[in-house]
Amino acid sequence: MSPVRWLRAVVVIGATALLMASSCSWQTGIPIPDGVPPPAGDPVPSVDTHAKGRPADALHAWAAERAPALGIPVTALEAYAYAARVAQVENPRCNLAWTTLAGIGMVESHHGTYRGAVVAPNGDVRPPIRGVQLDGTMGNMKIPDTDEGKLDGDATMDRAMGPMQFIPETWRLYGVDANNDGVVSPDNIDDAALSAAGYLCWRGKDLSKPRGWMDALRAYNLSDQYARTVRDWATAYAAGHPL
């Protein structure tokens, strides 16, 4: 998917997101923890975000140099960096850093390696990663099936999907094809990272500001502990090492 289409997708769903945000006035009273937003880390070099094929491949040298020390698969780091670069080009006011995406990817799926999953060179994660049934137990939200099991494989209740753990309804709104393979897949880390970037930018507006960063993270997951954990991982990645 071209970055321009990604930006348009965020705009098109704006009306829906505004309706959702209108019920989120609680965010303004939430305390902001120290160290928010986390540091941006090493700058991502300029690349052709409209390149044919898998555009994130252009960041291979940058990612390969840093991935071993960070403990992040090279392909996953390419995906985070590319998504942050697209956000910078298409929505510069968002100020989304790759470290935030990497922090989320770590917390959600260990960068697509949860339970032995492997990230392929094209970004596909196999076997697919699925969360527990969102049936209202164990502190989870209750979300009855919205996709007839077509995306998450569960026709009873929804489940979070892929390396960035999107639920089907959110994926329907924000999912994009980042590696130009013609498939919009929550199980591809390129697609998932760029889709997460669009979601975070829309919900947080300006992630360089403490309130914007917290609004974005709490839209992704309502838990304050979740936001703090992502902050801690992102801060460590910015310093060049895992937590």
C-alpha cells in the first residue's frame, strides 16, 4: 500500500474515530507517568517510501547493524523503522518514533516470535499469533465475533491477531498493505506495524507530547501499566539494548 493511501485511510476513518474519541474525555484526567514520551532512538535514514516491492528492505543495513544488540529480528526492526518513516513523511505532526512501535511489538508478541513463531523475510509471521478469546473473563473485554472468524479463526468471540495484536474490527478500519504483496494481513509485521502507526497517529495526534503519547497508548490498550511497560522497552531500545 502506498503511504499516500495510508494517509487517506486515516482521514477516511476520521469520522468514526471522532465518534469514538467523543466518549474518551476520561483521557484528559489521566496522570502522565515520568519518561513519557520515551526517546526516539537512532534516526531512521530517508528512504523511498513509494518504492516497489517491499519498501522496508531499503532499511536492511540500518536494521542489521542494530538488531543484534536490541534483540529484535532484523525484519521486524525494518518494519518498525519503515512505519515510523512513512508517518514522518505523510504525517510529520505525529512524531511517531520507531522505538514506540518496537516497544508495542515487544509487549504484544515479542516482535512476532511468541510461542516459537518466526518472521519471514517478507514480514509474514508463521504460525499466526492469536490472543485469547475476548469473552470478558480474566480481565479482558467482551467482544462477540465481528468477522465470522474470517480473520481471527474464531466465529464465536473475537481474538487479537498478529504481531501487533489487532482485533478484527480495528483491523478492518486501519489495516493496510505495507509490503506491496497485494494482501492486507494482520499476520505480516510490515502491514501490522504501518497499520499501528496510522492508528497511533490518529489517536495521539502528536506523540512528541506527553498527553498525545499517552492518549495513543491508552487507545491501543487501556491499561496504564501497559503504557508504562511499552515506555520502558522503548526507552531501552533508544539506548541501544533490550530492557
